[in-house]
Amino acid sequence: MQTSTTRHLMARILIASLAFALLVTSCATDDGPPASSTSAAVSGKLHSTPVVDDGVFVAEISLTEFAITGTLTVPAGPVVLSVTNFGSAEHNLQFNDGPITPMLGTNRSAVLDLGTLRPGTYPMTCEISGHKEAGMTATLTVLDADDPELATVASSHGDGTHGGDVDWAEMDRIMLESIRAFPAETTGIGNQILEAVTTADGTKEFHLTSAITPWEVEPGKIVDAWTYNGQVPGPIIRVDVGDRVRVVIDNQLPLGTDVHWHGIPTPNDMDGVAPLTQDLIQPGTSFTYEFTAGEPRTGMYHAHHMGHKAIPNGLFGVFTIGEPPVPRGKTIGGTLIPADLQISRIIPMVLNDAGVIGYSLNGKSFPATQPYVVTAGDWIVVDYYNEGLQVHPMHMHQFPQLVFAKDGFPLDHPYFADTINVAPGERYSVLVRPDEPGAWVWHCHILNHVERDDGMFGMVTAVIVEAA
């Protein structure tokens, strides 16, 4: 049933925002946090200080990339969260694994009536994939009404656009300091080449162990990653066309698993989709995949069972067959690609944006991402692999990228681009010739995937070009 205090609150917000009428209900009791609550989106700015309306405390909450700020200490009793997204990306807010706002675009708002809250602490998160891991978590602290700490409660949104004070010089300092920390050392290296054991019949045999192991994503941030052989991404498997391949999977996860060979042709019973093509690999057991590498491909391997959890958390790796199909001897966009071109380096660039790994390049978040040192004039190949849940436009400063293959298939018409949109599951292969010495930034061009108020993070690295 709708309460009179809630109706008063709705009227206040409607007048402020010139929006439509909305209904808010609450199922909370004095026994704990509410089991459910409805919310509705309205437009407009929020109050700059806490509001008490007919005994209901209104806590102003701000969402940005990637933070939850505002009035995070409230008195026990009836509480309403008035939530506004001041970020450039969509966000939402979930309270204590219960009521959740709709998806909120920029400058959109929603209201959560939490009912009557008892003293304690309650977690709040943005539940959009990857945002929680990027820092969008906060705690709502509920104090007794006579607690002296309540005297200091104030709304602090902190970005200068909605009532908070900002120390811009301090923001400059923090951002510059975060950039100067690159490259930072962390424990663990992904993408290590997995050496094959060649059996008597010439089969190339590889061994992978899937397990949950500690992984340092950025300095001091150690997560329980889902790994192959203890690394994120898992080890690189490279074979030649015509090779007979055998991969033995030892499952040390607490749940069953399988392995799908994404983009790699296999017999149906080797496709890795339990229970359709095989039985689930139970914890503590093994399974052997066998197939022939029939044609050149740039592919991936990753779990298929519980993939929504296993893959964002790190259970993925690179699998390639044969040599990159570089368009040697062709003129593309007025540029002649030398017929005798030699590839100095192949760089796998695996993109992720969710799970415990979050926004990352090859399993690391800036400033722990790896810089790539090359010699001016050398030709390099970059293979982009998107194992995340979002599209990432990858931009390399200064140097055009010649896109010559998509998902491992050579393009009839290669093309140059400086920014390449890589969607989930896609692979792009590009040829680059860095020819100007210096440190050149290389990053996803969705800016809140690389920067936040407390500095640079996420999907950023650099190409270091040394003079020949």
C-alpha cells in the first residue's frame, strides 16, 4: 500500500523535475532490509543536502564512472534513496542484493524506498557487468538517530556539476600520478606460450589445468581469478596447419567445466558444449580433446559451461593455427606492403571488461598493463580478441592499423583504420609499422574504460618505439 510520506516525497520530486507521477512501494519491516522495492526513473537534478520529508530521510546518491557517492550515512528509520546518474555511461544501483533501480542514462534519476532500516551497514553496487569491479561499490551506514556522527552527514557528489566542491588541482595531481606509475609491476604474466609434448605418432599434446587462483589485476588488487595454468589470459596454444592436436583438461574448479574452441573447426564431439557434445568435466576429473588443425585460423578457447561467470573471471586463452595472412606485395590505400615483409613480433591483445578481472588488456589493468617495445620501421602484427561483454574501439596513437583479417579469415579488401571496433567474440588482425620514436598511447576509446576520478586505469597501454 502506498504511504502518505511516500506520496509527499514523490510530489516533491515531480515538482523539481517536471516529470510524470510515479508509484513507490515498500515491503521492508523492522526485522531487516527490504526484500523488494519498486523504483521509477525521473529526470532532473537532486537536492544538494539531505532532506527529511514527514519523517522519511532522503539520501542523495550520485553515480559516476566509476563511483557511488553522496549521503552514505543515514539515521535509522524510514529511508529513501534518491539516485541520479551523473556519468556518461548507463548505471544502476542495487541496495543490499535487494531493490534495484532501472538502467539510468546520463542525468536520469530513480527513487528507491527502502522502508524502515535498522542500524547497520548495507552494501550498494552498480550491477552492470564490469562496473562493480571498476569501483562502483559503496556502503550505506545506518546509525541510531541520536548518534553524534549524524551531525556530520552531508551530501558530497564530488564532480563539480551537482553541488559538490571540487579541488581541481588535486584531480590533476591524481591523474598525472596515476599515469606516471606506468608500467607497474604485478605478480603473474598471462599469454605465455604453452609448449607441446610431441607424442610417438606426431600428435602435439598440451595440458591445461582450470582452477581458481589468486591473480593481481593491478598493483595491490588481488582477485580470485578463474585460470588456465594459473594465468590470465591462459597460455597461448600455437600449432601448424595439419597438426594433430590433443589437449588434456584437468578440472580443479569447484564446479564442472568444458572447453569450447571458438573459431577453430573441430568434430562435433570436440566442440566443448556440455551436455550436447560431451559430458560435463566434473571437479577433480580430466577430459581429452583431439582434432586436426585443418586450416589457418586465429581463434580462442574458453569455458562454455557457466560461461557468463567463468569467462569474465578469466577462463579464456588464445589458439592460433598457421601464420598470419599478411597481404604482402599489395598496394593498399596508396601504401605498398613489401613483398619481402618480415614480421618482427605478433602481439595478442585480449580484451575483457567484466567479472573479477574487469576492464583490462591481457588480464591486467593500467598501470600494470604491459608496454610493447619495438624498433622504428619494424612491422608488427596485433591480434585483437574480445572475451568481454562490451564493444571496445581500440585506438593506437600515431600509427595506422592495416586490418587484414577478421575472425581469422583473410579480407579480400584490407583497409587502414586508426580505431577498430572489436565486439564480443570477435578477432581482428592488424599490421602496424611504428616509425616514429617515442612512447605512444594505445587504448580503448570509450573513455570511462580508461579513466576515472581517481586516475587512469583499465584498458590502456603504450607502444614504445626505439630509434633504429
